Amino acid sequence: MLKLVSFLFVIAFVYADEQKHWALIVAGSEGWDNYRHQADACHAYQIMKKHGIPDERIIVMMYDDIAHNIENPTPGIVINRPNGPDVYHGVPKDYTHSEVTPKNFLAALTGDEEGLASRGLFGKKVIKSGPNDNVFVNFVDHGAPGILAFPEQFLHARDLMSAINKMHSEQKYAKMVFYIEACESGSMFQDLLPKDINVFATTAANAHESSYACYFDKKRRTYLGDVYSVMWMEDSDKEDLQTETLQKQFLIVKEETNTSHCQEYGDMSISNLDVAEFQGKMKSRTTSKYDRIRIPNPNFGAVKSEDVPLAIQYQSVKVAETEEEKDKYLTKIAALEQKRTQTIETFRRIISVSLNHDSWKVSEVMSSRMTLRNFDCYEPIVEALRQECPGLNIPQNDYALRHLYTFVNLCEIHPRLDNDEILDAISKVAEVPDSGC
């Protein structure tokens, strides 16, 4: 009897110590123009599932308004490349619609069930990782200096870093890896991610540039994927993940992505581990026809993320079958162009008021490109813009996001400027009729 008890104790100890793999996959946008983000996320899920990570340890957060969208000519089907397979089937709907928020993302990441419950979200799936577990996080959406966008809110870089550091201090992972697809995504980690907390991150772009959408689909009249995401996922689909390292995958993606400059941050020693340690250790038993097909080069015809809404309309003009249909798209183009002009003018007005209408200083701020360091100045500004300028819809207005660097410049060039004066300037401009806010 004593031997049996000892044996069971050993077995329990071994299983308690067993390494688990967790994945958190997020598409932070909504709307048909952003089809590609949810397509990327669904494809990422299929990779994790295919390589053996069970659904109870894969969390998917996406708005879920694409598969059954009225504009979808193939209801219930989402593809991630031309003539590609359906990647939507079987995807868990863990967090959808209004649940897609920065707070819920951080709660899911850190295992904060109490925080979710306080917002009325009981029993939601969270990462319950321990000190021996590996965690993989894939985020796809719009970005700007120091922020990743959600449908209505922002995830700030310092909040993400706080969550990561908290997980490290509480020993909630052995190793953690981030793959981030967003404009200026490098700014989420540059000079922020420590090299000694067992976290490795790669991003689609550096801290100052756009990421790129790819594969315009004439039938769906939207873009199916993003270059960086397509590159790493197509690589994971065809490679033996137990023999390919994260570094090898990164170098392949970096070399094959010629639209933006992919970056890596954090603990470089982790990059020497096999991809399987984070995307699933099960080796695929069969190679599908999809895996064998050479994919079209996603760099061809790729467009900057902020130009996607316009590019969709221009492409739609080309394939319009009637003059009436063509005029409809041309009208949309004019409206989008006007919105872009209005966005820049709104930002310029705010900066001008902040600087007492000093034209030379305003010009300097609008034309410079500084690195974000003054977070205490910048973060309240972007939150004020989000709240007081709902007309710009900044979290989902990638063109506006791509010009938030002007407020980085304002904070960096004029660090002694009273932050309250800038916030007051936003309020004053917002009160002006037809200000854009």
C-alpha cells in the first residue's frame, strides 16, 4: 500500500510539473475594411490547434463581425489569402464585440478572473499558466506610438509592460513570446521590454513606420491579410516547428517582408528555442494541399495600413460594372479624402492653440519625428483626443493614428509645456463647430 501511495505521489508530482502551452490571439478591430485582422487571427488559431494546443488553452479575442457580415459573399467563411481555405471554422468565440477591450485583454493575459467578474464577465477563459509554462501572444490591429488600438480604446505600452512584469514576478510563465502586427508596433517594446524576464517579441514594423495590408480580393472587395502575419503563418504552416527556431522564422519573415522593417526585442536567447515550444509541439501527420501550394507574394500590391480604406475604394472603382456603381465609390473616395484633411487640420489647430499660435513652433512639431519617451505627457493627450473627438473615431481611424506622432513631437520638443494647457487646447478645439472632433 505504501508503494502504491508513493507511486501515485510521483505521478501527481510529474503531472503537476508538466509544461503547458498557452496562446492568446487578438484581433483588435471591427468592420469590413479591417477584414484582414480577423482573418489573420483565425489563421493563427488554426496553426495553434493543428500543432496540438487544446482549445482550453487557446484564447481568441475578436469582434466577430466578418464571417457573417452582410458584405461577405461567402457567409460563414473567412480566408486569409487568395483562394485559400476557410480559417473561421472551429474558432472559439471567447471574447467578442464589446468584450474586445484592453482591460479584458490584460485580464485574459494575466489570469485576472476577478477583474473580469467585476465587469460582469463570469467564467471567461483566461491564461492560467504557471512557472513551467510557455505563453504565445499574437496581436493584430492598428497601432501608433506607444499604443495598440481596440475598437473603442487604446492599450498603452506601459500598461502592457506592467502586466508582463507582474506575470514575471508572480512566476506565471517560463518563457513568453509576442508576435505583434500593427503600425509602429516596435514602439510597444523599444527601450521598454527588459532583456532578463524571459520574454521575446517580434513586430511587423519599427517604432516609426506602417505595417502593410496585402491580397486585395475583388470578390470580397477588401484585403485578406497583412504581410508580416501572412509571412510567419505561412512559414508555420509548412515548416517542421520542432526543428525551426524562432530566430530562423524571424529571419525568414524579415527577409521576405520588404514593405516594413520587422523587429525583435527582449531576451534573444529565447529566439534559439524551437517554434514548437510556443505554437504547439504536435507534428502534423499530413501535409495538406494548402500547405504545399506556393502562396502569392504578399508584398506585391501591398498597401500601408492607413491607406486601406482609400485603396479599397480605388480598387472597387476599377472593378465597378456600371457608372452608377463607379460614382458611388468615387463619392466615398472624396469623403475619405476630406476626412483625412480634416484630421490633420484638427491636430494642427490643437497644437497651434497649445503653442500660442507660434507658427514656427507649430511647423516644427508637425514636421519632426521624435522617439516617444515622455509618456506622462503623451498618454493623457491621446486619451483626451479619443474621448473629446469622437467624430475622428481615432481607435479605428488608422490615418489619425498614424499622425499621433505630432503629439509625441509636442511632448518631446516642448517638455516644459504644461500638460493641462495641451488638454485645455483639445477641449477648446473640440467645442468649435465643424472642428472635426
